[in-house]
Amino acid sequence: MLYPSKLLNSLPFPRIPNHVLKLTVGMPVMPLPNMNQSFGLYNGTSMMIIQLGRRFIEAQQEQMGEEMYIFHE
């Protein structure tokens, strides 16, 4: 059985702090799922955040130097 992520994120656990992901410009990031292999976005690709929007992240691949947008619904 799969549980929604909102439910799992709301569960309190003793001695474990709540998690919060805080992204900033210049921070290195790495996608975990294979997002788009034809554009080089696969598990373990190293990228640097260039710009943060309300529903997107603009990042630059460190090896190829290509800029790309990652959108969130």
C-alpha cells in the first residue's frame, strides 16, 4: 500500500527533526530520478542552481555547461 507524501511528511517522529528543503542560488543539486535522459538529466547529474522561481528551478549542468529549467506542477 502506498501512502501520500503529505501524510508521510506530517508524521512526527521522536528525536528526529522535521525536514525542510531550502534551496539557494549557487547550490549544487543532483536529480535522483531519471528525469529526461535525452537532455542529460539522469540519476547523478551534477547541476548548479542559477535561478529560483515559484514553480521552476533554472540550473546549469556542471560538465556540459548547458542551462535548463526544472518545472514543478
